[in-house]
Amino acid sequence: MLRISIVSTSITLKQINKLAIPALIAGVSEPILSLTDAAIIGNMEANATTSLAAVGIVTTFLSMLIWVLGQTRSAISSIISQYLGAGNIEAVKNLPGQAIFVITTLSLLIIAVTYPLASHIFKLYNADGAILNYSVDYYRIRVFGFPFTLFTIAVFGTFRGLQNTYFPMLIAISGASANIIFDVILVYGIEGFIPAMHIEGAAYASVFAQLIMALLSAYYLLKKTDIPLIVKFPFNPEMKRFTLMILNLFVRTIALNIALYFGTSFATKYGGSYIAAYTIAINLWFLGAFLIDGYASAGNILSGKLLGAKDYKSLIALSNKLIKYGIIVGLIIGTIGAVIYYPLGRLFSNDQAVLSKFYEIFWIILAMQPLCALAFIFDGVFKGLGEMKYLRNVLLFSTLVVFIPIIFLTDQLDYKLYGIFIAFTFWMVARGLPLIIKFRKTFIPLAQNT
């Protein structure tokens, strides 16, 4: 069994990396599912660009659903880590099972509503003709992996609260590996055995991989901890705080996805090659975000425990180290991207019109990586602190007051993809800076008085 006990609150690089590196590896599993689809579909012999555009549109919508309901990971992690720091973990042992029950039930309702409305949903993204048809076909298969994904995310949140990112890493590696294998087999087929299923094969591959991850998540949680999955009522007293966290994160995630919606919608409006190039670029941006998420996860996990222990000096020390490590990681990601700039594009498409548009704007994504790192890391810290209301307000401001005016202005100036990613850059600045200022104003005085 995984020992559920309080560990030393002193923060070292070794302790941060012990949590961050497995979380980093686990974090890339989600974008790898989409990137694998994009790479394999983008290199098909027939209808590659149209299929790639459809994957981009569906991925954006599915990411919205996953991020909205997947906030259970942060809420569960925050509550469990705070109780761990306070030495009272027994009081919340039944919370994860109850949260998983609620969130998976909601996912089934969402499938029931969105499945028949898929065509109408993707028309809102300016999809039409073949792109719309492919989007609907892809979504109506891949959406069935949605409950498995939410189940896995909730279990990952439980492990994070227990200060463990190792088992989520094993689960994520297994899922990503399975997805790659199934993608190759089902998209291209095996002559004489399995027919090539093209974009539908990629959707099935994702569903199978998500199922594998859910089964492994259940296995490790039951075998390695004493957290039960059987739902027992009445609800845990912390269910109310959990629900409020989810509601605040729900509004926050809606604001986040409004930005992603406008980015995808404008790119689709500009034409097939633009949305295909945007699909490659935004998925690589997601990959960078999930790479940085390792340190954001460490901030999430450790800040909750330190707050529960009222160890404010260590909390300040943690934030200082995370700022430094975040900038370093962001610079490393940007540098690696610059070195493999052109081969990276060719990995996802052989359409010269698509590649040309991708190469024109990919440098913006690389340049913004250090800014993204700071924003994502402090986002994780505030989730660990349970400050979901403040996170909500920051996202509403950065989306409604910063991002939307800029993207409409750059559209009027006909900047096309340049304008979209300029808007995303200012969006990230507006997300990260208020969090850093708020954190230091709140906790530096508390650290000085203890």
C-alpha cells in the first residue's frame, strides 16, 4: 500500500523533481493522443489536409469538455493534499469515489446531448462540407472515450493529493504507447487482415487507449492505496467545497475555451490550409503546456500540503524555485523547438501550403514558452491553495478584456494566424502576472510573521 503520511515540509530541488518529472511524463499523454492522430492523419495519402482540419476542430471541442469536467483533478488534489498536510487524511478517504461517480455520470449525460447535435456543434466552428462530415464522424467515435478520460483524471488527482505522481506516469505511458500502436494499425490498416479506417481508425485508437488508462487507474488506486472506489453515502462534508471549486473552475474553463473557440473559428474561416496549420501549431502549444505542467503539478501538490501545515516560509521558497525552474524549462522547450523547427512541421503534414503557414507562426509559440511556464506554474499553485475563485476572475479578465479585443483587432488588420497567436501571447501575460503579484502580496507577510 502507498503510505499516506506527512513528509518533511522542507522544499528541495530533489523533492520538486520527484513530483514534477513523473507528472511531466504523465501530462504529455493527453496531447500525445491528439498529436499522434494529427501526425498519422496528416500523412495519409487521401484527404489528409481535410482530415487534419477535422481533427483540429474536434480536438478543440473535446479539450473544452475535458478541461471543464477534468477540473476534478485539481479540486481533489487540493483538498486531499491540504488534509494530508494537516494530518487528517482519513476524513476525506471517501471523497474521491464520490467525485468520480458524479463526474462520470455527467459525462454520460454530455454524450447523450452532444452525439445527436454533433453537426450543429461543429458548424459553430465554421466547419462545412467535407471538413464538417469528417468532424462529425471522428467525434461520434472518439466521444465514447470521454468517461474513461474523466475517470482517469480524477484518479490522477487523488494520487497527486497523496504526493504521488509515479503511478499516474506509468498509466500515462501505457495509454500513450497503446494509442500510437492502435493509430498505426487502424488508420493505415494491415493488408489482408485489417482494412484502413483512416480518420475513424484514429478515433477508435484514442478510445481504446483511454479505456486502457481507466482500467490501469482503477487497478493502481485499489492495489496501491486504501482509497475506495465504492461510492458510499451520505456525501463527505468536503463535497460542498469540492462542488464550489468545480463551479468556479467550470466558469474559468469556459472562459479559457472561449479563447480557444475564437482561435479555431477564425483559423477555420481563413481556409482549409490555415486551420490545418493552426491544428499543428495549437497541438504543439498544448504539448509545451503539458510539459510545463510537471512543475505546475509539483506546485499544486506541494502548495496544498504546505498550506495545510501552515508552513508559509516553505511556501514562499517553493514559489521562488518554481519561478526559476519554470523559466528554464520554457527556454529549453523553445530552444528544442527552434532546433527541429522544419523537421517538426514535416512530421505532421506533407502539404506545402499547410507547412508554409505553420512555419510562419511557429516561432511565436516557441518565444512565448517562458511566459506560458510562469502562468501555468502559478495556475497550479493557486489550484493547490484552493483559490479557484481568484483563478476564475483572472481567466475572465484575460479572455474578455485582453484576448477577444486583440483577436478581433488583428482579424480586422488581416493578420490571420499571426493575429491569433499574438492574441494568445497577450492572453498568457494577462493570466500569469496577476497570479504572481497576488501570491507574493498574500504569503510574504504571513511568512515574515511566522
